[in-house]
Amino acid sequence: MPRYDIVVFGATSFVGRLVCRHLLARHGAQGELRWAMAARSRERLEAVRAELGPDAAAVPLVMADSGDEVSLGAMVGATRVVLSTVGPYALYGSLLVRLCAEQGVDYCDLTGEVPWMARMLAAHGDTAARSGARIVHCAGFDSVPSDVGVHVLQREAATRLGAPCTRVGMRLKAASGAFSGGTVASLLNVLREARADDETRALLADPYALCPREGRPSTEQPEVGLTARDALSGGWIAPFIMGAINTRVVHRSHALRAHAWGADFRYDEAVMTGGGVRGWMGAAGMGAGLGGFMAALSVPPTRWLLERFVLPAPGEGPSPEAQERGFFDIRLFGLTADDASLQLRVTGDRDPGYGSTCKMIGEVAVALADGIGEYPGGGFFTPSVALGDALVERLEAHAGMTFEVID
Ligand SMILES: NC(=O)c1ccc[n+]([C@@H]2O[C@H](COP(=O)([O-])OP(=O)(O)OC[C@H]3O[C@@H](n4cnc5c(N)ncnc54)[C@H](OP(=O)(O)O)[C@@H]3O)[C@@H](O)[C@H]2O)c1
């Protein structure tokens, strides 16, 4: 039997430290859940463990470097689940995914790097299916609220409306939070890859990038313009920066569920800015701001200025007070083929990217370690397909999230 249930690889990262804090608060250092903190430097690991307080003193430390197959293989061999926060994943995550797939060890992470996920799936999907490893990318704010939210909406649609929603729109109603340096580094790395490579650009533009080639639907997916009037919510909307990740994950869930929501299932994500002139101005401002930000990141001089003076550096992120004050409120609007409608509210009680994300991925890892699962065997799963309703219950009980149908 492996020595640990969960190893948190990247325990020294901004978000990794929060994950360790969550596991310590929920399970203690020497409780039933046997977990360990891993990183490449013993000195930094010891400093992080000391920061967590005296209760953490008994948490074991594991040394592993993402580029060193020997130390990484030993870490993978010692645990049932690897939870990785070492990103950008395209730079530091590939060997780890390969080893987990080969050794049949469950794995979850916080990547939002769609081209990298597509590459991992193509390279190691069959190996994971054979070994029984469950690989679960996107186990944080990208894409748990969207992916698990759509799962709950469809479950409720089946019960209440007797049919799936063939059209679903996720709308961010309100949120408070900020980015960390690691997230910025990952975004910049995706943009760098996209500039250098046609295939990466094509993957980024493909809503079905994470779906199996065979049986891929040809349904055209809705695209949110910079400013648009929204038939689903009745107000104005602007693009949601995480939509390009979450939509791909939701379509993968649909494919893994054998297209149970219909071959013409359509899904998009946007930010709601309200009705009237004020709503239009909000959407126009947000659309222009996002367009300007992405344009500035793609040009070397402005990118340098942003990285140097505006964006957080690796290891930095929102303060504990900002995480505590943070929250999110998401609405999922569903329509069946007969135009019956259903609305679901998904909320979180901390800032989306860190205070809430650390609890989401912590619960995903514990559920994997507990052997919970709806889908037989191994492979590359989304959070909702890997863990289903059991994850919904755990997110509500332990991660400060709610999933509630609105009449
Ligand atoms: N999906 C979401 O909602 C969400 C939310 C938050 C974060 N994220 C993602 O999570 C990742 C981490 O973000 P962050 O801000 O916490 O990052 P960060 O603070 O910059 O930390 C990066 C981590 O990677 C480790 N690392 C770098 N090279 C390594 C190597 N060769 N071997 C082992 N470890 C290595 C660093 O270890 P050292 O301490 O030794 O340098 C550090 O622990 C990013 O990819 C980010 O995009 C996603």
C-alpha cells in the first residue's frame, strides 16, 4: 500500500500553501488522511510548513523536481493521489502526468492550459485507461463551478423538466478576486506558445479541443462578442476571460457522457453587466478592457511594462483579507429543445482563484483518494465526470460552495 493518500506537489506555490492549509484544517497532520507536502527545495518546504503553525509539524515532506524522473517517480510511487500546483504546466507538468498515467496513480491539477491538456490526452490517454489512473485537470475555479454547475443543472433538468437543456449559458453575475503570479505566468506561456505555433492557435480556437476526434459534434458554438445583448439573461454581456477554458471542459464532459445533452448542445460563458444604458456601458467597458489587456500582453514593450510594474510576480497573489472578502456568484441559464427553462445559481464564499480554488482542488483530491467515482476505470476525466454527485456534496459541505435552482 502506498505510504500517502495525497501528496501536494508544489506545496511552496502561492496556491499550494493554501491547499495545505485547507487539508490541515480539515484533516489534521496525522489523521486518517495521510498526506504530505512536496516541492524541489527542502528549505522552502520547511519554511512553508513552519508558516502553517505547530499543528503542521508532523506533515511529512517529500523532495521532487519536475524535471527529474527519479525523484518524481519515487514521489508518484509513494501515493494514491498527486495534487499538483506546479505551473505553468506546459513547462513543468508533462513528466508528472506521464508517470501518474504509467503507474496508475490518480492526479489532479489547476491547469487552464488547453493546448497542453490536449497534448497530454493524446500522449497518455490510452496509458491511463490501461493503468486505471484518473487524470483530472482543471480542478479549481477553472473549471469546477462551470463543469459541476452544468452537471447539476442537467441533473435537475432531467428530474424537473424531463429533458436535458440543449442550450446552456454560464453568466458570471458578480465576483471579487485577483490573479497570482503563477496564473499570469501560465497565461503568458499559452500566449507565447500560440504566437510560435499554428497548431496551438487552432487548438485554442476549437471549442471541441478536448473532445475525442471520433463522434465530435459539428454544432457551431455560440461566440460572445465584445459587447452583446443576451437572450438568456435578458441584459448585456461581455466576454469572460476563463470562458475559453471552461467551455472546452464542459464539452469534454458532454462527450464523456456520450452526448447525453443532445448532439446540438450549445454552451457559452459571459459576464453579466445588467440592463439598460448602464448595462451596455458596463459591457462595453469590460469588452474594451479585456481586448486591450490581451492586446497589450501580445506586444513585447507593453507586455514587459505589465510584467514589470502591474502584474504579480511568481509566488505573489491576493492578500488573506482579499481572499476572505472575495466571493463569486454564477448563474447557469438552461433551455430545453422545447424552450422550457431552468436557472441554477452557483456561489463560493472566498475569492474565486485562491480562497475558493484551494478548497475545490483539496476536495477533488480527497474524493479521489477515497476511491469515489462514477466512471469506471482510468483515463482523462473532468471533475464532474470523475466524481459526480459525491463531489457536489463535498463542495457544499467543505468548500463553501452552493448549487441552487432558482425558481
Ligand atoms: N484554475 C484555477 O482556478 C487556478 C487558480 C490558481 C492558480 N492556478 C494555477 O496554479 C499554478 C500555480 O500558481 P501559483 O500562483 O500558486 O504559482 P507560484 O506561486 O508561482 O508557484 C509555482 C510553483 O512551482 C514550483 N516549481 C517551479 N519549478 C519547479 C520544478 N522544476 N520542480 C518542482 N517545482 C517547481 C515552485 O517551487 P519553488 O518554491 O521551489 O520555486 C512553486 O511551488 C499556475 O499554473 C496557475 O495558473 C489555477
